[in-house]
Amino acid sequence: MSENRSVISSVNVTSTDIKCPGCGNSIGIGFDPVTATLSCPFCGLSTKLSTPQNGAVAEELDFNTALQRASVDWGSYKKLIVCSNCGGQTVYDSEQVTGACPFCGSTSVAPAAENDQIMVPNAVIPFSISKDQVQDLFIGYLKNKKLLKKGVLDCKLENVVGIYLPFWTFDAYTASSYTAYRYIVGKENNEQFTGSWYQGFDDIPIFASDRISNPFISKVQDFDFTRAVPYSSKYLAGIPAERYTLGLNEGWERTKKLITEKIRRGIRSNRCYGEKIYTNYYNVKFRCLMAPIYLAKYNYGKKTYLVAINGQTGKTCCKAPTKIGRIIALILIADALLGVIGYLLFFLLVSYISSL
């Protein structure tokens, strides 16, 4: 069967099941981060999507009834691709052709087995940074680095890929009882005491993928979760999405560890130590949320450097070639030379005194 294909932004794309409401075209329909619209490349029609400013609020689900209420319908047919190199699992439009993994660049990708129990996101943070802006953000980040090597600011980003990454966010009220020791001035033995601690937590984010190799993603996760909107497949039009590999229960267990540490720091503010904390959780709610990231790389000399850019805030992180290593090496060499010179001077001085 023949297929209608077009090349858009250097990505080979076939028709998707999201259609233009104006002309009915399904080729090249994509989400525009700058205008928050779906744009048709044929008739030029732009369809405005929901944003927090016009009242769109992503619902939080009750944790205890999650399995009964969670949706597994992505709203339009998607396909799941798995990378045999890094293990990344990416969701694409059903007809979108992908030749490489967006995380590691490997071309060893293949369709994965479907899982009807995979929960669909109930919220999404739309891209607000366009692909045209990422080069300027990258250069702006490098300009804040000290002692860059010559020519680094002339580097160009390559293989720029916008992708939605999965997160769990959790809310909870907590009531904790604890035992601890308090420092008592002038006493040999410190005082043991018990206490209670009450604290609420809102939108604690847990990154829901353990298979992404880019080390800088965790450095740019300063998303504004209050700007999340209800999930719609339209936001994913033409944009791949990483499927979560960290399940809801695992995400909650990690959240409880973070909550315990926050409570511990609060208790320690009362100048105590050795706490044993017992916490009850109430009114636990969560969201399965997709958040936008740009992944890219650049080459300098014979090395390749990975880059991550937050698709909402523009926060950027990567390694940069600097002269710091060379300077440290010169300092060590100078220090060694000074040591040798000092030893020789000491030896000559001792010899001179001995000859008197």
C-alpha cells in the first residue's frame, strides 16, 4: 500500500490520525510551542489548544483508587518503539517513521509489545520553547562558563530532538510522631524526648524513567507544574514521548523517602538528632504527567558532548571544554618544580655550611 509522506524539519513523517479541522489533512500536523497551537502546513490553519490561562487545570487522582480510575486510552493511536541499545521506550504517532532513538541516537529500534495496563498521562506541560530557540539558549549557557577553550562558542547543536518525558507528581498530608535527642548545655547526657510533626506536601516530582542515559536531564527539571493542562493527544502531535518505566507504586515509594527526609530536616531545625520517625499519610493524590525536554549534542575536537534543555523554562545544562584542566596541570607542574628547586637550595645550603 502506498503512503503519502513529506519531510518536515529533516524528520521523515507520514500522515497521522490527528486531522486539520479546516482541510482534513493529516500530514505534518504539529504542535507549535510558541503559539500553543496545532498548525497545518497545507492550509495554514492554527487551532488554539487549552492553557492554564484560559482555565485548563489538570486533575489530580486519588492514589488509593488509581488503578480503577486511570485511563489507558491515549486519545489517538500511538505506537511504542524500544531501543535495543539504551532500553528507552518512546511513544510516537501511529504513522510516524522513526529511524533513531532520541536518547542515545542508536538506529537499533523496533516496535515493542503493547501493554494495555500502561497508564496514560492525565496532565501535560506543553512546550513553550521552540526548536529555533535552543541554539541561542545553548550559547547563552556557554557564555556563563569560565575559561572556555577557543572556538567553543562557535559550536552548533546537532540532532536536536524535542521529547516529552514522564513524571509522577504527588500530594500528601502527613502526621508524624518521633523520638529524638536534644542537646542540653551543661549536662553530660542529652535528653530524649518525643514529639509530633504535621506537614503538607504539594507536587513532589518523581522522574518516571530509569532508562535515559543523558546525565543532564536531572539538572534541568525545574518545571512549573502549576502550568500543567489536562492531557490531550494533540500536544503530542509530531512530538515523541518517553513511556514511563518507573511504575506508580515505585514512584510513591521514592516520594515517601523524599518526604521523610524533608520531615527529618524540619525536626532537626529544633536542634535535635538521632530521630526515629513514624509517619501516616492522608489524602494522597497524584498525576501522571508529561514534561518537555530538548535533547541534543555538539562536537568539539574529537569529543561529543550531550546537552539537555528544558522545553518549558529554557534551562540548559551540558559539559563544556574549558582550560581548567590545563591550568590545574600547570599549577601541579609548577608546584613540583618549586619543590625540586627548594630541595636543591636546601641541599646546597647544607653543603655550604658543612664546608665552613
